[in-house]
Amino acid sequence: MVIGKTNCPEFAFGAITESAVGGRTLNPRFPGSTAGGSSGGEAAVVAAGISALGLGTDYGGSLRWPAQCVGITALRPTPRIVPDLGIVPGAGGWYGVGNPAPPGARLQTATQAIGPLARSVRDLRTALAVLADLRPGVQSLAAGAGPGNIAVAWSDGSALGPVRREVSAMIASLAEQISPEVRTLTHVPDLFAGSLAAYNRLRPLDPMIDHAAAVASQEHLVIPANLDVIRRSMETDARELEAAFAESAQARSQDLAVFNTADIVLLPVAGGPACDVTGKLDIDGQSIFGWDIMGQCRAVTMVGAPVVSLPVALSSEGLPLSVQVVARPGADALALDFAEWLEGVTAVRSGGFP
């Protein structure tokens, strides 16, 4: 049942949620910090207890990052497990007429996903079962798998962007804590680094056909920075675009090789906790903004893997710190199984969340 419409930044472009229509979305649990973006309004509603489940989209972290900011869970499913037509504003564009693969915008078509936000992994599992059953052929999720037969790889994500020392310590401590319970544990410092470089090169080149159609003759209503992003994407040279796609395919193939020896990958959601309401995040004295905050999420997006965002600890300010529980593409049930086990392991240690 739909109980309301929540706020998001214009065209979902933003690490904080603020718009001309809905104003600024505040963090209901941690005043002074953002609720994240772009699904920040939905995350705030779930965190506040207004609804049990929320629905958002994730292209570069727009489910995982706001979930961390407010201290709840989120699932970015394997792309297209949940039907995805209509994600991009139609306005007569390709999605508007039901074509799932426009000739431009291939990165967004291939990697953006619709997924749930909830206050527990169990609720994420229920939500995905309902959402996925809308598409014929998707099976019910498997029963929980024990950790003893799971091989885990982990990284502090510092190869993907600036990371606080306390975040590095948090994920190292988590790895040490679970080490006796899992089959194997492997530290992979540069995990998914090639995929992040490919994503960052390709995203601004990916032609935003639907966005351009949506703003045509209404450009004066669009934030100038967003309009510039859309216009620049439409000027992409075809040869440059093809080269970027070839690079991304190679990087993705190389980075997916980690799943030849690991069943689950653990990474932080970001280099620090929720940023302030202006979008600034302090990383041990260095300020970063906007998309720079979400490098750890963008890398996983490029790989095309299912991932659960799970709060496991608190920062020095008392803000949630979350990990990404990542499984190979298509293994959504395994990501949920391991995340649910990890949720039980860390709940007391992190003190829980109100």
C-alpha cells in the first residue's frame, strides 16, 4: 500500500535530499546530519517509523548511502531482478514508450536498480520476494545459509576514495570478529578499483536521452548545474563512448573474478558517516562533497552485484557506519542471508539504533 510520496533531489542528482518542490529533508534520528540522497526522503520516512518499507532507486549509491545516514538497511538488487521500466523520466523518451534498452543511456539502463529500504534485513527479504515475483520466472528466496561455508573478501575501500581512520578500523575489527565463523577471510585492498575508474569515466559520457526530453522547453525550471550535466552528456562523441564502454566491460570482468574465490565481499558504504546538511563530509580533516562521498558505492554499481547496506557500528560522533554486503550478480538471496546473520552478530556491539 502506498501511503505517501517522499522527497528527492532534482532528477535524483545529489548526495543530500533537497529540492525546490520538497525543500530539505532532515534526518529524523540524527539532527544536524543529512538523510542522504538521492532516496533520502524515503529513508527518512522508514527511519522515523512512518512506514515499514520504502522504495528507491540506486545508480551510484542512492539507496545504500541514505540507509547509512539514517541507520537503516537497504538492498540494491541485481539489476533487472525488480522490473525497472519507468525509472528515468519518460516525457516521450525511450522509457516512456516502454523500450528497456535505449540506444544511448546504456550505463544507466544496465546498472540502475529499484530496491527496498527497511529497518531489518528480514523485511528487505520480504520486500524483494514481493517485488521480484512481479516478473515471471523469479524464484522465491532460499532459506538462510550458515556462515561456516562462506568465503569472505574485504577491504576498507581506501582505494575507492578518502576513508576515515575509524572506518578502516571498523571494517578491520569486523573482519577479525567474524573470522572464526566463516570458512575463509581474505583482505583485498584494491577491491573493485578498476570498476570505479570505469564508472567515473563512463557516467558523464552516457547520453541522458530521457532527461533531455523531460527538460525540453522547460530548461528555466532546472538547476543550472543539473542542466549542464544533461547537455554535456548529449554532446558525447560516439567513439569516445564506445571506448569507455569497452573499458568498463573489461574492468567489470576483472573485478568479478574476486567471486571465483569469495562468496561475499565486505566494503564500507562510504569513507565516513552521514555528512552535514550542506553535503560536506569530514575525512580526518579533509572535506569532501557530493559524488566524491560515494566512490565505494559507485564501484559496486559498476560490478552489477546485489548488495545490502547494513549498519554495524557508530562513528566518533555517534552516527551509523554501514557495510556493503556484496554477492555475485544474481546471488541476491546469499547477500541477504549473510547480511541477516551479520545483523545478529553486530546488533549488540553497535548498541542498536533507536
